[in-house]
Amino acid sequence: MTQLLYVRANPKGLAQSTSLRLGQHFVGAYQAERPGTQLACLDLYEDDIPLLDADVMTAWGKLAQETQLSAPEAHKVPRLGELVDQFLASDVLVYAMPMWNFRYPPMVKAYMDAVAVAGKTFQYTAQGPVGLTSGKQAVVLESRGGYWTGEDARPFEHSVSHLKVFLNFLGVTDIHTVFAEGLNVDPARSYEILAEAQARAGRLARVLAAGPAPSPDQQHPEQLHGD
């Protein structure tokens, strides 16, 4: 059974968020094509995503020394472990997020920090770091106020490009993207822009869901709308 983790990274509600509507459309199309999919939803602005703060850093030191944790430390460290386990158990990772000020929302970085754990999602070797999560598929659905896929705009885009580097570092190389761009450049076309992006997302969902379940030996480098 395919395990799909839907990561929502927008504090707005569904009615106000283009990225969440795009994500919902993709997930619905994927489930329709592969009804047995087991869906887990993670809302980075509603669910508990501990930051790597002083509590966590202190707790790691205490664990190494086998000393007692404070109440906040005893809550945060196990929660980080839960997030890593959920990430590892997922076959398909779906991120729905807006692009803010050239980058993704800050809670996306907090989540990246939570799941980047040496010995679990990557490891250091004599030949350099090696990702431990190969075989997963990732889909990044992003809404953008401007147009950031052209060559001239590339130096300003540190959102999906950075997330892809991060996922590659963890071993996830089968990554697909769909963008809803120009929403603030041409607000009168926002509905049309979303509809076009949803159509691309739906096609991608059906292609991925119709194929075999992700495995370490299978890659799908093609994208219906790349960057």
C-alpha cells in the first residue's frame, strides 16, 4: 500500500490559499487513480513542529550523558523522532507551499531541520554524505506571485531549487514540480492560472499513481512543468 504524506505549508485557509487548493487537487487526483493510498496530512502551521532551539540542543547533550530531561525537552525530542519516522515511512512526499520573498515559508525550513538526521535520513561516509531515503517520490506544488522559472529570474529563486537540493541530499531524486505563477502580476487571471496549474497537477498525479509504487530501483525524472 502506498503511503502518501501531504505536507501543507501555508498558514492561510483553503479558500484563501492557491497552494493548498493546488495541493488538494493533486492529492484527490492521486487517490482517485490509486484508491488504496494511505494518506497522512502534516500541517506545518497547525501541527507541532519543534524548532531546533536551546531545549533541543540541551536535550541532545543530556541524552548523551544519560541525564534527566526537562518537561519541554522531554516533549520536543520525541516529537522530532515522530516526524522523522513519518517521513521515512512515506513513499510519496507532496509539498504544497507558496513562494515568499524568493524562498519557501519558514516552517518548511523547520521541517527540513526536523527530518535531516544523521544515521536515519543520511549518513556520513569516507566518500562524503549519503542519503538513506532513496526510492521515494516527491512532488512540490508552489504558488508564486511573479514569474520565477526563466533564466533571468533563476538567481532570485531559492525555494524549490533549495528544497530539491535538500531532498537529493537525503536520497530523494525522483522529484516533480508544478507551479502556479504570475498570480500577483496579473490578478485578473488568478482563477485561470490556478485552473491551468490544477490541470497539470492532475495529469501528473494520474501518471505517478498509475505507475508502480516507488522503489529504490525506479526513477521518474520527467516533469510536466519543470523549472
